[in-house]
Amino acid sequence: MEYISTRGEAPVLNFEEVVLTGLARDGGLYVPKTWPQLSKDEIRALAGKSYAEVAAEVLQPFLGDCISPEDFREMTEKAYSSFSHKAVVPLSQLGANDFLMELYHGPTLAFKDVALQLLGLLYDHLLQRQGKKVTIVGATSGDTGSAAIEACRGRDAVDIFILHPAGRVSDVQRKQMTTVLDSNVHNIAVEGDFDDCQALVKAMFNDHDFRDQLGVSAVNSINWARVMAQIVYYFTTAVSLGGPDRKVSFSVPSGNFGDIYAGYCASKMGLPIDQLIVATNRNDILSRFFNSGEYIKEGVDPTISPSMDIQVSSNFERFLFDLYGRDAAAVRAMMSDLEEKGGFSVKMAQLNEATFSAGRSDEAETLSQISRTLEESDKLVDPHTAVGLNVAEKCRKDQTVPMVTLSTAHPAKFPAAVEKATKIHPELPERMADLFDREERLVQLPNDLATLQTYIKERARILSAT
């Protein structure tokens, strides 16, 4: 399996190199050169298997000969043994043909755990084999940070620096990151929004001297392995609802486009999907794009669904690459227009060939959806899940097709919004009951690349080891 950059000017890499590289050196994102294919018979045969077994089978083609099937199966078993539900990603039913995909049973109560528990083990395996260390730098709008820290804490070969927008994540999200006191973990509150954090991370990757000196790698979904691991739950869910002999639709709360892009990858591999619904909050650049063909940056407004408060969606470039027939020059032109002019447009005729639908849910609709879901289905959901449910109602085309909304976080991660909607304060699981009593460690830094790079250089152990 070979991987190519969406901008066409970076070296072709294998899986091992892609995992440890993250962002391509031309500023693009790595994607598989070809999509592995699963036949309907192979998809049917996934029925009844454990989540770890399905992960090993579905993902092995992406690894090429970099990791043996035996070693990878051991990793998937270990990665998902820490989840609190035996199904790992169980389904719950809200209505006659409406379901929730519960993605919050991992260590940090959010969907990012599904990918990052596996990515941490991949890092361990590959770094030990190479005898190397890495410095992981990532930006989070709330959930990636805690999941990445949980996966990498205490590892000798990894230092991890996570940037989050100061004051723009929930208290639970912040505390899940900043109360991890392992010496290899560094939390940085950036004076800005998530797009500022993400821009800083990309700038560090594009500073090749800095990147090479510190062995910088990524846990954000710019890292192909993050997206790859998320493909699995589209297969397990679809099979449990009758796939591949029955199409299934998915509504995905979307900010950085990684989670729904994984669904697109599953469809490219042969999974029959009727609709992929892009559900946004009032920061609706993705919804506007799929309904108008124009991708135009606007300001980011803080919302009750902060993990989606994003305007520049990293993984969107991967989709554009396929939309334009893998024309890297076209992608480079669009990304240049985005940076220099604040946006770009595509022809709706091109866009209409995709399986995506899109809509937005404003704050009042989201709060109302949380309340209605509890009243009608006796299910407490977080505001991101509520966005997905609300937009699914608006965009659904066929009531006979099962609609699965991705429930991306436990309601206790966003207690203020849930309590406002329902008068119920969602409690953290017992293992996290003392979260607000734990010691907290973080630093607040300005939105300044030089300041950030100096901070990281002074603390990255890879420099003291060389």
C-alpha cells in the first residue's frame, strides 16, 4: 500500500512512514494511492465478529507489509480492551428506524478514543522497531486532546504537546487534558480559537528544520492512521443493521470533517451507504459548501457544541482531492485561494455526484433536540449528538433507510448545555468522579509561532537525547 499527498509534490510513502510523518512535506494530506475493496460476501462475513476482529480485517490492507496480521490483531485487541462496553461501539435505538452509534465508551468519553487508543499502540510498535523518539504536536477543539494524551501518557519514546483555544473548551474537556501530570504531557492554552491552534500546528509542520530537529508527528486527523481507524465503526454498524444487503444512512456532527470522511472512505471500500449527512452548528462552513458549492471562511462563534467551532476543516482537502479526480494541481489552487482570498468554489454539478447532504442546527434547535430526545426516547445526549439528530431530521431523504446518528461524546462532557436543556446534571462515570478535585497543569501562550516553538524546544526530550 502506497500513500500520496493531496498536493502532489511530496514523496510517496508506505504506512509506517505515513504514521510517523503526519502532514506531507508539501503541506498536503496523505491518502491511499488506491482504495482497498471489500466484496459483499466479505462484508457479510464480518457479522458476529468482535470489534477488534473487524478492525484487524478491515484495516490490514492499509498496512501493506509494514505490520504483520498477527501483530496488528494483538494491537486491536489491546486497543479496545479498555472500553467500558463489550461491543466497543454499541447501537441504541431511538425510534422505528432511528439509531445512535455510541462512540463514547472509551477512556475519555469521546469518539476520538476509538482511533487514538489504536494510534498510541501503532506509535509504540513502530518507534520501538526503529529505535526513535517523536514529538507529537496537536491542536484540539476539545476531544482529540484528552484522547491523544490518554493514549500517549507515560510513553518513553513520545513527548506530546496539545494546543487548545483558551476558554473555548468545556471545563470537563479541559480538565481531562490538564490533570494528566505525566512528564511527557504538555498542555498549552492558546489565546485564540481552534483555527488559530490548527494554523500553528500546520506552520510547525511546514517549518521543515523545526520538524526534522524535533521529529514532529501528528495525532490530529491530519494523520492518516486517525481517519483509517474510524472507518471500522461504519462497517460494524452497517452490518448490524443488515448491510451490505441493506443501505444505511449516517448523520455525523462535523467540524474538522475527519469523522464523516471516514464514512466516505468506507463507501469507497464497498460499503453501501445511502446518505452521509454533514451536521454543523452555526459555524456552518461545511453546510454552506454542500448546499452552495462555495467554501468561504467567516468568523468562528463560540457555541454549546464547541468541538465543532471550526471554519477550516483539515480533512476536507482529502475529499476535494477525490472530487477533482485526484488532480493535485487543482487542490493546490483551491488551498491557495483559501489562504489568500478566504475561500473558493466548485461547480454544483460535481458536488451533486457525491453522497453528502448537509444542514445546520442553531443553539435553540440544539437545546430543543436534547430535551425532545430525552422526552421521546428516554436518552440523554450531548449537544454535538443533538446537532446530528436535528440535522438528520431535516436532511433525511428515505424513511425506510435506517438512519444512524453518531453520538460523539458522553453528555457529562458538556453538563452545562445538557442541564440547561433538561434540568438534569449528567454525572461523570465513577472512574472520573474526582476530576474537578485533581491537580491541573497547563500554560497559556499567545497566538505566536516563535513563542510556541521556543516553548516546545525547551521541553522536548528528543533534543536532550541527541
